[in-house]
Amino acid sequence: MTAPVPAIREQCVIVVGSGLAGLAAASQLVANNVPVRMLETLAKPGGNSIKASSGINGAPTRFQPGPDNRFYDDTIQSAGAAISQEDPDRLLRESLISVLTKSSADAVYWLADEKKVDLSKVAQLGGHSRPRTHRGAGANPPGRSIIGALLSSLESNSRFHLHTNCKVTNIIREADEIKGVGYRCEDGKTDTLLGPVVVTTGGFAGDANGMLAKYRPDLAGFPSTNEPREGSQPLLTAVGARLLDMDRVQVHPTGFVDTSSPSSPVKFLAAEALRGEGGILLLPNGSRFVNETGTREYITNVIRNVASPTDTTSRQWDLDIVLDEGSAAAVGSSIDFYTWKDLLRKETVKDLGPEAISSLQTYSDAASGKTKDPFGRQHFGHWTLKDVTPDSVVYVGKVTPVVHFTMGGVAINERSEVLDKETNQPIRGLWAAGEVTGGIHGDNRLGGSSLLECVVFGRIAGEGAAEFYKENYESEG
Ligand SMILES: Cc1cc2nc3c(=O)[nH]c(=O)nc-3n(C[C@H](O)[C@H](O)[C@H](O)COP(=O)(O)OP(=O)(O)OC[C@H]3O[C@@H](n4cnc5c(N)ncnc54)[C@H](O)[C@@H]3O)c2cc1C
Ligand SMILES: *[C@@H]1O[C@H](CO)[C@@H](O)[C@H](O)[C@H]1NC(C)=O
Ligand SMILES: *[C@@H]1O[C@H](CO)[C@@H](O)[C@H](O)[C@H]1NC(C)=O
């Protein structure tokens, strides 16, 4: 797979980045018998996509427990004020969301039926009015099984060539058309490839001191669930691409602090389900302080206002996430993973200090319906602990807010064509899909919709680039 890129100028479609959006585009290209060269900076393919743990949205599908015609409306609602009457991009945003949601069942069926990925389990995540986030029944997280299936199908196709350890350094624009890319490989070799270009280079949530600091100075240096890497939108703005929503960044209130490397910039996500199934958050002194089922943004803001940061730069906080045995059982097998990684520890309440006993008792009373929750929480998941004693068993981990997803990126139309900053028209020969693009999610991405956008717009980009290649390249011989 790491074979050097041949120097001969054979023509192909170039896909930049090997995450889900890139693999979806490449799959569509080879399905059209078009040769593909995929360039990937890192040694291993898969990007942040391979880490996806909750699943992919689709509606209505045969895997869902009931009917569902609310996906478009839920997505518009989550996009929030970004889609206002006055917004000059309102129609563009609505058409992107319409394509995303209307193609979602097809996207799930493409993976499940054509690529044989198990997506038979469906969960309801925050912000969704129906269960519609699909994953497999086994222990393999959905990102890993989807990436694995697409890669192995591509690798068996002679028209697909993956070149890892090769970073695209520039896109070549001549007059009004994109003609190819320049790249540099780890062995120092630099060269160009000629052909139409599909850019699927992902977001900039892991570029803590670069693009994140530029567009969201308040989040500069924040830890992230993403791998630390440079943002890639400058590749596209250098050839005239327009940007949209760059300051819209999703912060997740709970990333695990690994006590063996507390200052690591990469954190494991402490999934929303840990709180949804009953888990609570405590300050170091054992006090509860927030409605743990509020929105991600709300919880993060309360943390930043109420809790004390652990460092002078206010990039990390010291909080405990606490689950009782009922909540932990409801979360299921990922609890074993977290305890195996030592991110969650099985302890007793007395290890949390005297104040925690009373915090937990107050919460248990609310959960069992005896009293109202002091923080207005209405759902307590599967919290079953009733009488809290110093010896009650709990699962405890350290958590802090983490940057998780960047909603902004280059503007595309519903054909995944990149729009020019000056004309707002498509740039000929250039497509983009996945987290590198902006505008689809507005203020807030729904969980499960980023894998979906990778599949939907990645395939659209692949289809468009295949047509363009056949019309403009293949005939040249
Ligand atoms: C821990 C975690 C859990 C998640 N869980 C979910 C979930 O359950 N459901 C969901 O929908 N979303 C989830 N997300 C979000 C989702 O995984 C990502 O938004 C999505 O996978 C992005 O895919 P992509 O193909 O756009 O980019 P990526 O998968 O990040 O791939 C981009 C690739 O491009 C490469 N690249 C970048 N620049 C260059 C260059 N110049 N030259 C060559 N290569 C380059 C990168 O190295 C990378 O491999 C999760 C994210 C994380 C971090
Ligand atoms: C715990 O700390 C918070 C924030 O510093 C404070 O508001 C609260 O009063 C403290 N609780 C106790 C019991 O000391
Ligand atoms: C707590 O969160 C739930 C779920 O988001 C919400 O319905 C409820 O209104 C919230 N309560 C308060 C007081 O914020």
C-alpha cells in the first residue's frame, strides 16, 4: 500500500484524504470504472472516521423500530439560528440538508446491503426525536467496521491506488479549472498528479493552536477527541474556495482525562450515553452542579463558569463522572472498555469524599421520584441506587470539555462542487465532501450525521468527478 506514486503522468481522479468521505468517493469512482489515486498524509488510512463510535443516521430504514419522517425537521432545528430568513445562504443550507436526509436511508442500505456492514442496532441520540443512529450488534465500533469494509472492497479493485505517507501540498488551478495536485511524501519525494480533484481532508478540531485558535480564540489549545493535525481548508482557499461557518465548533462536555497522561491533547470521548443512562457530574469537592441531560453547549458553558480549571491557561477542568451499577449496566460493553483503559474505575462512594454521599443521596431521591431534582433534570436513565452508603459501588472517571467537531469549512452545492469565493459558482474540476465542508450542520451537528454526510456527499462527489473525467479526460486517450 505504501508503494511510491509512479512518475508517469497517467490520468486519474485524485482523492485527497482516506477517511470515510474519501473512501465513499473512491468507491463510487471505481464503480464507474474510473481510475483513482488516493493520497493520505498519515501512514494508516481511516482518519478520524475510524474512531466513530455511535453510528450513522438514516431514516426511514427497515432497522428502525417505527416510522420516521422527522429527520429533516430535526436537522433544521439543530442547525438553529444559522438558517434564518435573513441568511443569504438559507436556500443553499436547506438544499444540502434535504439531500443529506433524503439520501440517508440509501446511504445506510448501501453500506449494509452492498458493503455488508452490520448496521442493525439503532439508538436515539440527543437532539433526535426518533431512534435513527445505526451501528452493528457486535463489539466493533461503527467507524472501524465501515472503514474496514470500504477499504477491503477498494483494495480488491485494480483501478484503486492508495498512497499513504504522502501529503498534498497544493492544488493546481489553471484559469477556471482544477488540473491536479502537488504532493510531498515522507521519503522526501515531491511530484504532481494530473486530473480532477476530490478533497476529503476532514475538519480542524485537532488543530488546537492553528486554525482553531484563529477562528475560535476562546478554544485555542483545548484538548480534542480528534487526532492533532493541521486543518486543511487553506489548500482550498488557495484556489479560490469560499468558506462558511468557520467559527461554529462543537465542544463536547465530557472527554476522559487519562490519569496516566493527564495533559495529552487527545482524549477519549466519554460518550453521551454515560450521562443519558443516569451518570452525573461532580466538582472536586463532591458537589453536583448541572443538569447533565442539558445540551452539550449548555453543560460546557456551566462547567466553564462554575468549575475551576486545573491549569493556568483554562484549557482543562477537574470533574468526576459518576455512574451507579444500574447506569453502568445500561451503558453496556463500552463500560468494560473504559474500565480496561482505566478511564473509569470501580470504587465506593466513600472514595469520593463526604460531600459526594449527600450529593448522590439527593440525586437518588430525585431519580426514585421522592423529590424534585435541584438542577431540573427529568430523566435519570437506569440509575437504580436508592440508599447511598459509604460502601455503595460506583464507577468514577475524570472528565473535561473537549473540542469534537468543526461545523465550518468550504462551501459546496448539492452536487458536492466547491464554490468560488468571488462568483459563488462551482470551481470546475473540484469537489469536496465530509468534515472539510461547511454549511450542512449550521450551528450544531446532530450526532450520527457526520458519518452520514461523508457517505452521501462523498458518493455524490465521486459520481460527479467520474462524469467529468469521462467527458474531459478519458477521450484524450
Ligand atoms: C472519537 C470520535 C467519535 C465520533 N463518533 C461519530 C459517530 O458516532 N457518528 C458520526 O456521524 N460522527 C462521529 N464522529 C465524527 C466523524 O467521525 C467525523 O466527522 C468524520 O469521520 C470525518 O470524516 P472525513 O472523511 O471528512 O475526515 P477524516 O476521517 O478525518 O479523514 C481525513 C483524512 O485526510 C487526511 N488528510 C488531511 N489533509 C491531507 C493532505 N493535505 N494530504 C493528504 N491527506 C490529508 C487526514 O490525515 C485524514 O486521514 C466522531 C469523531 C470522533 C473524533
Ligand atoms: C463546591 O465548589 C463549588 C464551586 O467552587 C461551590 O460553589 C460549592 O459551594 C462547593 N460546595 C461545598 C459543599 O463546599
Ligand atoms: C434538563 O435537561 C432536559 C433535557 O434536555 C430538559 O428537558 C430540561 O428542561 C432541563 N432542565 C433544566 C432546568 O434546564
